[in-house]
Amino acid sequence: MERVESETRTVVEELYRAYLAGDPDGMIATMSDEVHVRFLGLVDLNGIEAARRFFLSNTAKLVDLDFRVRTLI
């Protein structure tokens, strides 16, 4: 389980770095094609293209995010 936790932590850290850099493409690069994104209770996205469209069009609105990993797979 330690390997999975380490890999998950690495992905979340990369996601934070991309977010803080204002890099939506970097955020998308951390996600699988089957990603499911719930964002601030406002959107519920399924799939990489839906996530890409959202992050590319809303980068300026992304502030004070709190990422939480709910399920390790």
C-alpha cells in the first residue's frame, strides 16, 4: 500500500503545482482519460475532455482549492 500512497501523493502534488502555476494543461496531464472531477459543488465532470474544457475556460477562477483523494485505486 505504501507504493500506491506514494504515487497518489506525487500525482496530487503535481496537480497542486500545475494549479498554482496557472497551468491547466499541467493539471490535465495528471488525470486519466476516465477522470471524474467534482469541483466546488458546482460541476460534476466525467472524462478528460470535460475536465479539459472546464479547466481551460475557468483557470482564472481557480482559487483556494482543497484537493482530497477519496479513493486509492
